[in-house]
Amino acid sequence: MRTFPPKHLTILFTLIIIFFSGCYYDVAEELYPSSSCNTADVSYSGFVDPTMKSFCYVCHSTTSGPANGNIILEGYSNIKVYVDNGKLVGAIKHDSNFSPMPQGGSKLSDCTIAKIESWVAAGAPNN
Ligand code: HEC
């Protein structure tokens, strides 16, 4: 019967250790996916409004006209209406009772949605 020389066993065990430590790091990344998304202290002027400007003003600004459901998201008092009736969060989360937004574009990132939800949960401060 053939036996492996010790040198080969050392290489084999080294490879096994490298293999499993690789798996360990993969799992660790999946366990903590939100570590790079900071949802604390989200402000209207610093985050929510710039996001609206980038993704929504093209259809929902004060100058975009009445074609898009007459929905204006520019300016705090205008967006606050859709915060209070639940449509803002429903639309960006693509909840089934709402029209998915941004219309014709891809869904906002999970982190962006989480930050907007956090701002809403904090009472949608005008900050
Ligand atoms: C390409 C144009 C377009 C863009 C971009 C767009 N919307 Fe809309 N949006 C519409 C139209 C048209 C309607 C009205 C018809 C409908 O409900 O589908 C609407 C409706 C809505 C509604 C009401 C939904 C409901 O279920 O009553 C909300 C809230 C909304 N949009 C938010 C947003 C937000 C937030 C963004 C950016 C993340 C965005 N929209 C981007 C065109 C757009």
C-alpha cells in the first residue's frame, strides 16, 4: 500500500486551511451586509433632497409639469405630503399597492431606500 510522504501531507493540510479560511471570509461578508450603509441621522437637505434631485425631479419637480400624476417632490412641504400618505416609501420600495418608482428606471439601491426609510421613521425632519 502507498503512503503519502509527510511533505505532501503538509501541503495538503495547508491547502485545506486556505480553502476553509476563504469560505469563512465569504460568510462573514454576508453576515454583515449593512456595515457600509449608515442610516443614522439622515437629513433632508444632505441626503433626501439630493436623491430626489438625481432620480425624481426629472418627472416630479415644480417645473416638470402636471403630466406625472401632478406629484411634486421638490421642496420640503411638497415631499412631506407623500411621506405622510405613505406613497413615497411605498413607491421606492416597489410595494405592490403603489406605482414603482423611479418609473422606467432601476430601483434605488437598498442603502438609499434604507436611509430614506430611516429619515421617515425619525419623523421626516426638515433638516
Ligand atoms: C420618468 C418619469 C418619472 C420618474 C423619473 C419618477 N416618477 Fe414618480 N411618477 C411618474 C408618473 C407618470 C406617476 C403617476 C402615474 C403612476 O402612478 O404611475 C408617478 C407617480 C409617483 C408617485 C405616486 C405613486 C402611487 O402609487 O400613487 C410617487 C410617490 C412617486 N411617483 C415618487 C417618485 C419618486 C420618489 C421618484 C424618484 C425615486 C420618482 N417618482 C421618479 C413618473 C416618474
